[in-house]
Amino acid sequence: MAKAYSTINTTLFFGTQASNLAKLTKIKSYPDLGGSPDLIETTDLEDTQQTFVPGVISLDSMEFTANYTPDGYDAVYTQANTEGTYELRFGNQADSDYSAFTWEGQHVVYVNGGDVNGVREMTIVVTPSTAITKKQ
């Protein structure tokens, strides 16, 4: 049976270059890391069924949720609206189940609305400018 992997120790890193990544924040939830390609229709008048080929994969803004603290928010906010490299790390680098995904883009951050006895959260919205790739 295949091993299941936990989301514990999921962390978002950021730097103005891939060589200077620093921890941006621990992550509570993260979006899909990719998407389905748009379909380009190739049907012609002789076909009896619609046919398609894969087109461009569209990447929407990516929303990450993290716990809010004043210092944590300030650390994310000071890096906002700056083009750079992101790396989403799963687990610790010393673990056998460690992996990471990387891309270029920029982000904004805002504080989420709250409830009575709720956890304070913030959302980091990243707009990617490159494809998301698994780091080797």
C-alpha cells in the first residue's frame, strides 16, 4: 500500500532571486499547483464528434492561508508587490518525503475576517509569472 504524506511542515519561501530564498511563512492551506490546459477545438465539417488538442495551461492567482501574527504579517507585507522566486516546501529537507515546487511571481497579503473564538488568519495571494515546477 502506498504511503500517505502529511501537510505538516508546509512552508512558503520567497526571495528576489532563487539563490536568496528565505522563509516567508508557515502555510495552513495551499491551492492546486497547476491546472488543466484549455482545450483547442480541432473539429472540422467531416467529423461526427468534436475533437480537441490541449492548449495553454492557465494559472490563476494562488491563495495561501497562514496564521496571523503581527510580526508574521509584517514579514510577508514587506515583501509584497516585489517580483521574485517562490518555493513551497513540503516537509523538512532531511526527511525522505521532502519535496518542493518553485515559480516566479509577486504577492499581496491581507487579514481574513474573524469569528468569535476563531483563529486569526491571513491570506497571501500570489500571482505567478512562470510555470510551477517540481524542484529536483
